[in-house]
Amino acid sequence: MTDRNVKHVKRVGALRAEELRRHCEAGCLSFASTAELADPEHAWGQERAINAIEFGADISREGYNLFVFGAPGAGKRNLVRQILERRAAKLPPPSDWIYVYNFAEPHKPNAIALPAGEGVRFHNAQMHMLEELRTAIPAIFESEEYRVRRHAIDEKVRESQESAFAVLDRRAAEKSIRVVRTPAGITLLPARGGELIKPEAFQALPENERQQIESDIQELQKEIVQTFESMPRVEKERRQALRELNREFANFAVREIIDEARAAFDGIPEVREYLDLMQADIINNVQIFTQSHEMQEASELPGGGQAGTGAGGAGPGDGLAQALLGNPFQRYETNLIVDNSGLQGAPVYYEAKPTVQQLVGRVEHIAQMGALLTNFMLIKAGALHQANGGYLLIDARALLSQPFAWDTLKRALWGREVRIESPADLLSMVSTISLEAEPIPLRTKVVLFGEAIIYYLLSAHDPEFQNLFKAVAEMEDVVDWTPESEAAFSRQFAAICRALGLRHLDPTGAGRMIEQVARLAGDAEKLSLHNGKISDLLREADYWAGKDGADLISAGHVQQAVNLREERIGRLRDRSLEAITRDIVLIETDGAHIGQINGLSVLSIGELTFGRPSRISARIGIGAGRVLDIEREVELGGPLHSKGVLILSGFLRERFGTEHPLALTASLVFEQSYGGIDGDSASSAELYCLLSAIAKIPINQSFAVTGSVNQHGEVQAIGGVNEKIEGFFDVCAKRGLTGRQGVLIPSANVKHLMLRADVVTAVYEGRFHIHAVDTIDRGIEILTGLPAGERQADGKFPEGSVNARVEARLRAFAEARKQADGGQSGNGESRARL
């Protein structure tokens, strides 16, 4: 491993080849294969995040749900899951949950909690009990004892009816009236000597005798009416007697079976209460268990149905219960929605699709004859049910992208209960009666993970967010490159290879992987913690090792994976390079020009990131001290780029405008730029270009420049330095390296260099050069070959220096402006506009 000083010394001037890339020497890695290494105990470099996650997992106070944020691919979910599963294993499994039929209000099923593992046991016991009841109840009603006692009730009623009709017959006979029963009913006719009197004979009777007979018939008809009016009361008494008989026998059959369940679940009051209600409902609806006509007769409802009745008989939910329950036996089943019998600790549940229904559960429906039917057996659990008593992991972006899901989750956390609801309910689109399942108490720790921007936006725009997610863990993006981190990353490579079933790495392969991880970090002193990209690179290196027939992944396989991946995604980069080499985009890599320079920018499109040179030009004239940014004028320049251009005015004013007004108008532009430009990394190049145009000094076109600048003329660090250097190198290499070409970078960026091997080789051989500069003066000297010049004691710059020529030109502009204004200094106007 190449050693670098911990204390950074500003590096300026031409850089040596060994400064352009840091190497991880294979000899520093003390293993022959990563297969020898054990998996890391924890994620290296994430100590702060680990402590925060453990705090959030352990604290049980209200509102301390956890938000974990970091860059995509940083391994947030895996790290959180690893920590939570380790802690959850030490916790007791939470309760099982079942939904049961509500005998009083059928559309409001009741929820019952049972100790872990008891839910499935109760569910199975209930099914077994129902099977026994379906056998025992019909059997007891087909017993001889039941038939005898039922027959006795029927006989009593029949005898009562026959006795009433016998009295009626006797009274009619006493009055010489015969009672005749016909299909149309009972008819009373006069008789003599046991024979009916024919109508002709009846009309021949004396008037007083006919009137007496008619009077007797009317009196008997009243008695018949009274007899028939007493029949419903007798029948009612019969049905009541049958119901009492049925209850007696049903209770005898049911009590013993249900008492077994009571004894088995004696310690759960909710189960005992439910079984009591169930027993009463079965006794009052015993006809459900038999298909006999006699049992249906004993019911007060047509067809033998008494759905919805409790211990006291028919209830207000009768019709609703019949609509909700197609199978009459289903009311006595149980819906086990949460079964924790297989857990060894608390659940750690990840919900990949956090819709409203996936979070809080749903009530399914069955289409039947054009209608949607449902019942409590169609209630399905959501993620909050499954994770109750444990931890629920949700991707914040996925959650926020689902309609109503975020508000639904907040309501559940605020209310500390899981209430099943659907988007249709939230929009008030459905007005029909459906199920209103009893809410379940919530004891879930919710863990959201996502990017930093999501956390900050929620903090800024949702006032409830920070009250619900008080625990925060931030993942690190990079870690220092040290001997300890090299060993830790080697163990991480070993763990990934084992988890993914890949070949292990030899020391050269591990070393090359570490170098590439530093390149991902964009820093020679840091290593990236982007586990996703690291895993992908190992997969691809393993593929090429397999193609090569190797047992271990070596440096060559890793390099092959890097090169071919860049080739696969590099079509746009190649087209951009081709446009330059064919002179469609004008970039010069030789010669010298006034007011023209090669700037460097970085383009990112999907996974592809590459550097590209752009020609920057400056044109000046006499004016009022304004530096015109053409990109800004046409609204192609972003605010950071515009800021950089304005800084140039501050530099010029401080260095050259204290004695004379800046009577200058200048325009700066990125040539052949057809899209938006932002960032200030080209501000130093723009200043070099502007100084060249003012002083009429040509700039060497063999160089490209990157770096921002401040008002003091100090060159500041920028991003993407490796891609920018390589972008200009590729252009020069295509045209042929002359040994004069190179790039100027800020000295603060030297520590970030992890350049490609071909660039390092070219610098080593003197065919390409990289210069580190810390001030504009150092840079302009390299670009023009002239001294910049420092202001002397007499207040002047040395004769022939760049600064002297700039000052002289600006003074000439001021004099010309003064003459044009009729002798007025124009000082006030110039200063105001600057």
C-alpha cells in the first residue's frame, strides 16, 4: 500500500506518476484467498449509524420510530435488518390474533389476542369442535328419548284438539246438528234419526222449527270460531315446548364439547367469553345443525334460520348476518390472521409494497350473482399486523408513492391501533354496509429507510414527522483508507462471495477491488461504502474468472470487469469523443490562441459518468465594467455557474480597479453548448480566458483547465476531477500525444486522484502532464509561459508580466472611456454597475 501523509501539504506544480493513483499492494494483504477470512462482525465505518439504530431499536418510548437514511446502495436495509434480527431474537414472540363472529353485531367482527402458538391451537380446536357438533347434535335429536318426548308434546296437542272437536260434536248432536268436515272447511247441517235433512225437506218443516234449527247452527258456529281461535295459542305452546325441549337436548350435546375448549383455554378471558356466546348461539340456532322438518318447525323464522341471534333470540342484525354468511356454520369458525407459532423471537417484517391495504390489511369480497359478498373469514392481515410486537421495515420512497399510505401509517402510529380501511373508504366512495373489524392494538416499531433528501423534505413539510420518527440514523458514504479498512473490506469481499456463491479473491484481486472502491469514492484517501456497486463488480469479476477457468478472482479479472462495464455503457461517451476528433465539436489540443481555453465538465447520464472538454472564449471591449455571461443571458446557465462568473468581476475589481474604473465590457461563453450548464468548476478557466483577452496574450491550447476560483484569486477544489482529466486525455490520445498536453487542476484535488492506468503510464513516460495549481497566478504562468507578476512596492507590476499587461490595457480602456464621456471620469457609473 502506498503511504500518504496524514497531514496534508499543499502540492503545486507538475505531478509525478506515483501521485496520480494510490495502489493497494497485494503483499500487504496477509491471506492467500478471501475464503480464509471470517465474515465481518459489523459493517465497517458505520459505527455512528449502528449506535443510532441500536438506540432506536431499544428505546420503547412513544414516537421513537426510526428513520435510516443514506445514499442508494449503501446497504441500509441489510444493516438495519441484521441489527434488528439480532435484537428481536432476544424478545418473546408477540401474540397471535384471530377474528371471530360477533353474535350481537355481525358486521363488526371481534379480535382476540392469544399467546404465540395458541392461535393456531384454538383455530384447530374450534374446527374440531365444529365437526363434533355437526355430528353430535343431529345424533341427539335422532335419539329415541328425544323422539318419545317430542311425540308426547305432539300427542298432547293432538289430544287437546280432538277433545275440543269432540265437545263440539256432542253439543251438535244434542241439537240434532251434524258437523261435516269438507276440504272447504267445517259445515253444520240439520239431521233427523241420524240422517241429514235434505234441503227440500228442510224447507217443508214448520217455520218455528226451521228458525230453531238455524238458531242452533248459529250458536254452534260461534263455538267453532272460538275453537279455531284457540288453535294458534295451542300451536304456539307446542312450538315453545319444542324449543325448550330442543334447548335442553342441544345444551346437553353442546355443553360437554365446548367445556373441553373452555378448560383448554381457561386462562384467556376473551376466549371464555366468546365460547359462552357461541354456546348460547348454537342452542338458539340448533336447527342449523339438522335438516329435519321437525327442527325447522321449532324455529320462529321461516326455513329454520335465526342468523344473528344471541342468547336472547333474534337480533337486529338477522338479515345482515344472512347476507354476510353464505355458509351457516362459518359463524362458528375462527379467522387466524396472525400466527406467530413459528417465531423464535419478535418479528422483523419488510413490506416491499406499502399500499394502504398492504399496511393495515383488507376485507376481500366474493362475487356472487352480481353482488359482492364478504364476511369476517375474508379479513386479511396487513404488514402492521404481521409486525405487531416487533419491527416493520418500509422503504420511504415506496411508501410516499402510494396514495393515502403515508397518512394511514401516521394514523396507526398516533392511535396505536391497526384499523382496517381501504382507499374507497378514505374517499367516501362506498356507502353500503360492510365489515367494521375491531381495531387491533399496535406495538410495532416502524423503521423507514431512504435517501437524505426524503428525510429533510419530510422534516420541513410534515409537522407530524419528527414527532413520530424521533430516532434518526445516517449512513456514511465513505470511510478512511487505512490498513485496518483494507482488512475490513477484504472480509467484506469474503462475506459477499459466500452470500452470492461467487469465487473468492486472491490478494491481487482484493487489492484491485480496494482500488476500484476508492475510485467509486472519488478520493484516494477514502473507500466507498456503496455495497450495491461493490457486489455488482464482484459478480462481473466472478463471471470473467469463470470464463478464464480460474479458481480465484485476480486483479486481471477485476480490471476486465471494470473495462468491459465501461465499454457496455459508454456509447454516448464514444459518440461525444468522436464528435471532437472529427472536428464537429471544436476543441484544439495544440497551438495557442488569445481569449480561448479548454474547460472541463462532467456529464452524468444513468450509470455513465464521463468528462468532456468544452471551448470557452472571451471577447472584450470598452464599456461600463460589465462581464456578460452569455449562458445566463439565454437562460442556459444555472445559478452556481452565474455566481462563478460574478466572482470574476470581484477579482478584477480588487486587483485592477482600485485606482481606475473598470471601463470594460466582456462576454464569456461555452462554445457549442446546447444544453444547460451549472456549477462553478469552470470559473478559473473563464478567468484565465478573460485575462488572456485583456492582455492579448495567447493561451496554450495543449492544456485543459478545471477549478473554481474565489475573489482572492485562489483556485478551489471541484468534483469529478478523475473523469475530467481522463476526458481530455482521451481526446489527446485519439489525436496523438505530443508530450506538451496536460491538465491544470486545483492543488486541493490532488488527494482525490485515482486515475486510469493508461493516464498514469502516459504521465510517467512524459507524454502527458498534470499540474496542480493553487492560485490564478500560478495557472496563468503555465498557460502563457509568462510570469504572472506581483505588485511591487511602487504599486506596479513587473514590466512584461501578465498582470502588468492586463493593468495597462484596462488603464487604456479607462482613458478611452473618459474621453468618450467628454472628460468625465465615469467613476460613479462604473462602480455602481460593478
